[in-house]
Amino acid sequence: MGTPLRRGWTTGACATAAAKAACTALLTGEFPDPVSIVLPKGHTPAFALSQTALTGDAAMAAVVKDAGDDPDVTHGATIRATVRRGPPGSGVTFRAGPGVGTVTKPGLPLPVGEPAINPVPRQLISAAVAEVGGLDVIVEVAVDDGEELARHTWNPRLGIMGGLSILGTTGVVVPYSCSAWIDSIRRGVDVARAAGHRHVAACTGSTSEQAVAQLYGLSEDALLDMGDFAGAALKYLRRHPVDRLTIAGGFAKLSKLADGHLDLHSGRSQVNLDRLAQRAGLPHLATANTAMEALQLARAAGVPLADRVAEAARTEALAVLAGAPVDVDVLVIDRAGRLAGRAPSSTGGSRENPPP
């Protein structure tokens, strides 16, 4: 066994720490250093401040991002938060500083014109402000050299202009090691089989994992953190079958599986908007900016595109399983953890639990 890879912190976690420190200084005149924050899964990391500045009406704190052993383009970047008092009753208002992008196209989880500070980081920053004292504040997030760094991401193609996105759903960066992750999938299957589970779920991320656990009442050791490695999970289950497999993930990733891609990472496979348009029977979907926008357009037209993608993904999964005695259902989960589409198994429900 090799040395475990070191985890790091997302840009959203760094921005939250910087904003909390700046907000505290605005209220008390002093910067907490290090500054601790609370992340969605209960982690309480402490961040050292690399720079601070306090004037009469504003406070700025900066944190250098540590992505751990992940090959992250933003590793070592300086994330700044400048906090100013806002109008009474305004709550927390977000602004994009230098190096943070602005949304210019639909299909993203933020409206056009908004700073590219994603929903979970906004929630984390708002909670940190409330913890400090519930001030009405304007929080401007900036990233040194962020516009240059963004050229190495998908942001320009997605219509996020002027810099990076402030990202993160858990606040934690899990190092991306193909061999280690695939090995963990295999070990997860082994553990589930040893525990006698007849139904396991392979999920692309924490949101889909939580949704599946709630829908089917599966225990933790029946959940496989598949990530982008759909092929690895399916090929191992072909050799080491269980009675029932639920595949769950977001619409974009399962669209890739529906097209036959077994590696769902954005660097190695892309959503085919032309194919989504064909599945929906709506040619204008091919001009959508993102898979999310295509799904929204299909919904507006009354077309169950998520169900069709789930069915195609199920067909591809069964082809990889190549006749192994594994019944498969597929769930498309939206960003809020809700069921957006599904392809039922041939039995129509879990052999361990009734269908939801």
C-alpha cells in the first residue's frame, strides 16, 4: 500500500475562512489567525491568513489555497475576501472581485449576471457571517491571477467570464488518484458482499449518494463512491455480482454514460448536446450552453429527457455487465438532491427494500 494522498480545501472553503476573518475584524478590529470554519460534513479546519488589511469601512483577509495532493489548477492561489457594511436588512451580498468570474450564459446553478460564487460556498460564507454577528455586509471575493488561471478551466466555454468560479460542495478536495479510487471501489464491493448486501448503489458524488440512501434505506457499506469510474464499478461487479445495482448521479455525468462513456471525468469525456437533442426530439437543445440548460429546455417542452437518459445509461450498464446476474436501475439526481429521472430495474424495486 502506498502513502495515503493528502486532502486539501476547496476555493469555497478558503473564501469562507477569509470572509469570516474579515467580518470579525470589521466588527472587533482584530483578525482571528488562524480562523476556523465549519464545513457541511462537520470538518472544522483552521486556516492561516496570508495577508490582512483594515480600513475605516472595509476589512480584507487572504488565504492561500492548499489543494493537498490533488493536481488542482488553483493550488497555491491566494483567495481574498473584502467585507464592507451593507444597507440595513440587506443580509449578505456577494460581489466578484478581480480574478473571480461572472456568469454570462444560462444553464449554470447561478443566474446570468451573478458572481461565479457557487451556492454551497455562498451558504458557507453566509453561515460564517451569521456566526460572527449576523451583520449586513457586502462580501467581495477575489483570486490573485484568477483570470489567467481560468484559461486552464472550462469557464470560458461555459460563459463564466473574467476569472475562476468559487467552488465546493463539501469544502474538501479529495485527491484524484485513478488507481487508488478504483481500488476503493473494488474494496467497497467486497465489503458489501461480505456484509450480505444484495443491493448496492454506485454514486457519482455525495449528493446522489445521500439521495439514494434516503430513497432505498441502504446502509453506508452498501454505497459505492464510484465518482467518475463507472467502467471500473461495472467491470468489477461483472466478476463479483450482487443481485441489484442502483446507479445514481447528476444529469451531465449520466448523459455521458448513456453515450457509452465509462470514464465520466470532464477531462476525458464530454456531454454530447447533439445526442441530447436527438433523445429529446428537440433540435434546439443542441445549441444549449450546458447539459443543465438542455434539461431545463426539455422540461419546458414537456419532454422527460432525464428519464430517457437514465434508460440509455441503464442499457449501457447492462451491456458492460455482459449477462452477469445483476439487476440495474438508474436514478438521475438534481443539484438539490431530488429525483429528476429514473429507469426502473426489471423487478421494479429493491430486493432488500420496497421502492420509494
